[in-house]
Amino acid sequence: MLLEQAVQTEIHSAKGRADVVVEADDYIYIFEFKRDGSAEEALAQIEEKGYAGPYKADRRKIYQIGVNFNSEERTIDGWEYR
């Protein structure tokens, strides 16, 4: 655990792998990262692949976060959550 948070990478589901899942006391953060794509595409993948499914019965609030990296500028050029 890191600062009372469990951080896991490449979490397998029946339809794919979530890039990162962070579990805190009151929240679960599910991250999907894209390179030269869009944050919207990343969020859509979380939904399509059902990455949040294993956590639906959990009492904690679930945040789904899509992040896009711009390889040319070497920056994060977009992120969105729901």
C-alpha cells in the first residue's frame, strides 16, 4: 500500500485489462491511458470492457478516468472522468 492506497496495474477482466486501479478508503479510481488518442476514447474503453464491473458491489465511490498522452509534445493533452 502507498499512503493507505492499493495501486495495481494491468488488472484483468473478462474483456481486457485496466491500466491502473487505485483503491483508497472511500474511492476506487480506474485509469485508462491512451497515447495520441483521446481521453474520451479511454473512457469509452473502460465502459466497453467493463473494467468497473468487479467493483460495482463495493461501497466506495468509483471514478473512471481517461487520460491521453501527446507523444509529440510529451505532455498530457487531455483527461476526463465520470
